[in-house]
Amino acid sequence: MGEAKRKKAAAAAAPVKERLPDAEANLIGMAIRQVIGATTSFHGADCVAYALVGAEVLRRMGFDAKAVAGSAAWRVGPGDGDVLSHAIEMNHQSDGAFAPNHQSKAGMFHAWIECGLEVVDFTTYSFADKARQLDAMDGNKTLVQWAPEFLWVGRKECSALRAVANGFAVGVFAYIRNPDVERVVLTENPDFNAVGLADQVFTVIELLRNGHQVRVIGLGDDGAQELGSAVADSVGKGLKRAEGPLLFGLGFKGMHK
């Protein structure tokens, strides 16, 4: 048996890593939110960043995690229009090819994380923001009664898009992968530094675990200070015991074109 086959067999025989406890997953989501929030102003429409960075973080924790993309929908309220839909079926060109909607911040696709047979989404906390963006596009008024801090569920718990749209049970969701979307929004992002951002996420996680309040502030594309150096600087100045949140500057050159 060749080396490649041995590795494949070992991977197949390895036990599946158990799902994280809710408290731990929520901590990770909070840290990702802090870091990505410091690098983008497109809050509620930054799912690709969450998926890429979140997958990198979970892989380092031993999960078989990968960023994926396609259509998604969530029933956030009981009314006919209380559905958030980021579905590519609503954003096709006449030839059927996927084309990102560059005219709005809330494009008609979504990106999330898959861990084996499980779906992980750290963006669900932002449903109120998503609702405002989509309402601005279609003129509707969406009532948001359900916005979990994160979603970590088995794929079998997902519903069809039609079931989400036509049902009235709050908390029903759909996630449907599409290879055309993944090719465009995931593999054509050479300037996005998911590895570097994941490094910063782990720094924030450690601070949160130690009971510190953390607020990460972005410095723009040319900011030179990294989170690690900011933490070291705050320790030297005795700021880690100060009242209120710790403030750290992040700058990631080349992320925004």
C-alpha cells in the first residue's frame, strides 16, 4: 500500500471529532466577530471572511473543516416575509452562470463552514443586520425573532429552500452548496489572509478565556500594529487590569482593493 493510500485509510478510520460545547463554540464566534469586525465595514455581508477564517480556526483545533458556499435561507419570524434568503437562484445571469451582485453589500449567496456532516455558521448573530440590508433592497419589513449567536447543526437538520419560505416555524434553515459559487467567491481570493486572521482570533480567544473584555479596533489597510504586539504592549503598561475593554489595533495590508 502506498503512502497516499495509507494516509487515506488512516483518515477514514480516525474517529470523528466531537462537536464543541456551546460555550466554547460561542467563544470562538465572539473572537472571530471581533477580529473580522476590525477589518471590514460590511457587517452582515461578510460571510466569506467568516467562513474562511472560521474554517482555519477549526482545522487548527482538529476538525475536518472547510469553507463552502451556495444558497442559504433562514426563517427568522412567523410572518410570510420573515425569511432571510441569500439564494443564488435569485441572482443568475441569463446564461445560468453565477454572477456576484456587486450592486449591494448583501449578495445573493452565502458562505459557511462544513465539518464532515455538520454545518457551522458564525454569522447568524447578524440576522438583524442582514434583515435591514435585504429590506432596503426589496422594501419589506422583516421581523427577526430568531438570531442565534452561532449555528452548529447536523446536515440532516437542514430543510429545503421551499420549506423555509413556505413554513411558519421560526428557526428553520436551509444550506445548499453550489460549486460555481465556491469557485468564484472562495478560490478567487488570493489577497485574503485567513491564516493571519486566525492567528489573531486565537489571541482574542485566550484573552476572553481569561476573563478580559476585548475590543479590536481596525486601523485600515496600512495599519502596522498586530494584535500580539498590542497585547504585549498592554501588559508592559499594566493595561490588562484596567477597567473597561482592552483596545487593540489591527491592520492588514492588501485585504481591500
